[in-house]
Amino acid sequence: MFAKQSLRFDPLPLPHRSTLNDQQRLAASADFLNHMRQRHSVRDFTDQPVDEAVIKNCIATAGTAPSGANHQPWHFVAVRNPAAKAEIRQAAEKEEEKFYAGGGGDEWIKALEPLGTGVEKPHLTTAPWLIVIFAQRFGEFDDGTRYKNYYVPESVGIATGFLITALHNAGLVCLTHTPNPMKFLNGLLGRPPSEKPVMILAVGHPADDATIPAVAKIKKPLDEILTVK
Ligand code: IYR
């Protein structure tokens, strides 16, 4: 579909334009900041189902992200099948066992201590959905010939940010989970070797007794992350 020789530059008048005035803009930006400050990575889920239509809208939102040469080098697999989730959990915990037994290296394992993470990943079976995000190293024309993708990690990172934001906007919580290595996901989910699994997002509703690590509330102050010149 993309990078075809037949695609040409064709400028369209900007289809959508904000009507906010400066005062409304300031209020909107502050409201959105407040909304996003209420997003937390959650590790404790209920098994309460989430409509597929909601997941589809959130993934469609991710699909609106900007990407290198507009090649949209991503694929999302939304898993709700309990047996498939159990397989993913089993394989992920196998990798995590090696990681926490020392494979991750002392410094990395120490850095995770304040987050309280460990080998057990119950969210992978409790959460009603696992969204697995794949990055496409290259694209393929219909005849199987390849074309290059550009800025793949950046593009997939932006799309994942859109997805996490969309899920939060829909009143859901999620956890970014990155077992290392993740190649087992290609086999379990039938994705080609040209695609690199980037992360698993466990998605659903928070358990009544869900907690977050206190350190997660410590965000760098603006003057540390921003320079205005
Ligand atoms: N994949 C492991 C380790 C882990 C790594 C990072 I970086 C984190 O921010 C959290 C965990 C795990 O999920 O436990």
C-alpha cells in the first residue's frame, strides 16, 4: 500500500483546524496535563472484560501517528483468548526467570527494585487484553519485494504513546511489559521474522486493591526537562 511508485505529492487544504482562542488554548493544555497526570502504569488488573470496539478505536488512534515517510511501520496483535494469554505468560515468565536470576545484570536489576517488579506476571493472564506491538523493519509490496522503512523505533514509539493515551482517555489502565528477549512472540502470534516485537501492553481495569510504586509519582520537574531559549 505504501511507497508505491504511483504515489505522488498532492497537497490538500488542511482538513481540520482548531477554533480555540489563546485563553481556551491555555485552559485546554492545563486540563490535558491534569488528565495525563492521572495516568498510571498499573500491574494489578481485574478480569472485567473490555469491548473489542474500544480496543479497536484505541489501536486506530495509534494508527494516526506520524511515521517516517508515512510508512506506518507497525502491527498490533490484540489478544483476548485465555489460552493464548496463558502461553504468552508462560513464555514471558521463562525469560523473566533468567533476567531476575542475574541475566539482566546487577545494575539493571537494582534499578528495578523501587518498582517492585519480579518474575511473576499475573497481569498477562488477568488483564482482558494483551496488545502486542510489532515494528516492521521493512515493508513488502504485493509481489513480495521489500521497501525500506525509516525511523522505525521513533515511529513505533510515537504510535505506542498515542495508544497509551487513547487507552487512558477511554478510562482503561495498562502496563508496558518488555520481556527480554521477546522473539517468542513472533512464534506464538504468527508474525513474520521481519517484525520485531517491541512491547506487550496489558490492558483492562484496575483491581480494587491495585497499587502503584511510590517512586512512580516522582516526575522530574519541568525546569529539569525543559530549556527555553
Ligand atoms: N522485563 C522485566 C524487567 C523490567 C525492565 C524495565 I526497563 C522496567 O521498567 C520494568 C521491568 C519485567 O517486566 O519485570
